[in-house]
Amino acid sequence: MSEAVVSDRGARRWSGGHPWIFRSDVREGPSSAGIVAVRDSRGRFLGRALFSPASEIRLRLLERADRPIDAAWWRERLTACRDRRHGIDANAWRAVHAEGDGLPALVVDRYDRWLVVQLLSAALETQRGVIVDALRDLFAPEGILFRHDVPSRRLEGVDDSVELAFGTVPEQVEVREGTVRWYAAPWTGQKTGAFLDQRENRHLAGALVPEGGTALDCFSYHGSFALHLAQRASAVTALDVSGEALARGAEHAALNGLTQIEFVEGDAFDALPAWGREGRRFDVVVVDPPAFAKGKNHVKAALRGYHEINRRAMRLVADGGWLVTASCSFHVHRAEFFEMLAGAAAASGRRLTLHAILGQGSDHPEVLTIPETGYLKGAILRAD
């Protein structure tokens, strides 16, 4: 097996609980991607890792013990991932959350009887066959799709195609989330076909609606929150700037036999203040925008955007009502997010109390020593 030698600083990252070692801390390594044994400058064995020569993240830790990374190893790790998802009340969830499950650069999402997979490093590509074999054996899918159309693949020097790995995968899959149903699009949808990380938060939001109450789902996209809100509400407004997304949301409403959702095309930054001037109020308001910060240099502008949309949303919450708000921007940290919420509350003139702190679903495990495993943060606030 090939070997790589790392600096003392690189070794300390592993001992501190983070699985990545960057290019600047790799002293020696092979010329091709694959799995390597890693040693420190004194020749001591540190573990086995994915090695990608074209990546800034040169090494990703797989195993600390001196044991081979073979078919049995992959089966053992993937079995543990499968067993950790036991009891989820849905037919779609994240089966492998990369570093969060101790399998760096590997994402596997399950949509009913099909799997969608992302191999996000050049080194992981060398394990493609053994990973597919293990997934077929453990999950018995009817098909496996590679969704490699992500920028990180290009940074690794590998192709970014979408291709069938095994069997057949339909263009559309009906997802069940508790009693709610909607369609995922494995070949073309966002991420691997849908947003799975908010599943638990959607249930929480739906439970907040009083029987016969009203609700607003901002940045509704395909209406995933709106569907849950409508389980108890007499009227739900689903707002999004994309008419195409709202059309899919209307399909989802029809699939569930829901007629009380109004799909409104418009910009939330414009619509919310207009509705505020009209005196409209809602028992539950959901604010779940797309990522405002794509990089570190966008954080200040993103926080201004989050502040403004949350301030406007707070003014639409009825007395005793609820605001469910979230950010999926990794570069906006939790402390910054909650500081923003406090500022928005002050600017709104409303008194809001913190009811719950939200994160991503349990199938997207967040490791405390690996910040990259946690990106979704949010809150449930009560307006007094």
C-alpha cells in the first residue's frame, strides 16, 4: 500500500478529532489517488486515509487501526450506518452522512427502493465498485444513481456527471414523511433529489399550528413545510419566487388531498412588508430560505439578508403565534445566527421567546469536532 507522511500540525488535526489533513501539511505522498497508510515525520503509523493529489484536502481519515480497507471494512461501516437509521418514520432519509458517519466524502440518500450516491473525492472513486457491492447487499435497492453534478468533484479533478450505477432509477419517487407524501426527483432535483435534512423540523412546525389556524411558508419551494402545516391549518400561504417550484408544490397538495394551501409567486422580501401593512397575521410563520452565504466573503451580506427577512416575518406572527426560522448557510455560524435573530427581534418591536433550537435531522449526524458536518441551524420562537 502507498504511504503518505504528514507534518506534526497535520497529525494534531487527527488527534483533535478532525479527519482532514490539508495539502500544506503533507510532506510525502503518491502521485495517484487512492487509500494510503499515513505516518508522521518520525515514522509512526497514524491511520489509513483517502489520498487525493489534486485536492486541497489531501487526506481524509478512514481508519486509525492498522487494518486493511477492504470489502469487509466497507460492509462493517455501512452496516453501522444502516442500523443507526432504524425507526425513521419515512421512506426517504440520508443513509450515509459522509464525515458525520465516519465515511468522509461519501453521501448516500435513500428514496424508497432506490439509492442516490455521491463520491465526493478522487480517492473514493477508487472504491466505487466495492461501495456499490456493499450497498446492494445491505440495502437491496432496485437501482443506484450517482449524482456527481457538484462543484467539489471538479476540485478533485474528477468528472461531474449523473450516471446510473445499477438497476433502474425513476425520474420521480413518491416520498412518505409520516402521513405526508411528496415527490422527489433523483435525477434532477436539488441535492440528491430533495431536501431531507428538514424532515424532523417539518413535523415540529406542523404540530405548532392550532386546529383551524393559519400559516405562512416563506421560500416554500415544493411546499414541504406547507404540507405539514396544512395538516392542522384551515389556510396556508406558500410563498416562493419560482412559479415552477410552486407548480410542483400544487401537485404535492393534490397528492395529499389538501385544498387549503394557496400558492403565491413572489419575492418574500417584497411580499412580507406589504402583508404587514395590510395587517395580515399568521399563527405560524416558517422562514427557510436557500443559503445566503456561499462562501466566507458572503457572510456579512448574508446576515443582513437574514436579519431583514426575519424582522419582516416577526411582524406577521400573531400574538401567541410561532416563528420557525432556519439557515442552511454553513459559513454563518450558530452564534452569528442567534445574534442576528436577537437584532431582528429588537428591530421588529416584538417580544419573542426561544422555544427550541433546531438543527438537521438525526440522519445527518453532526460531530462536534467536525464543524463541516453541521450546517443547518434554526429556532422556534414564540411571539408574546
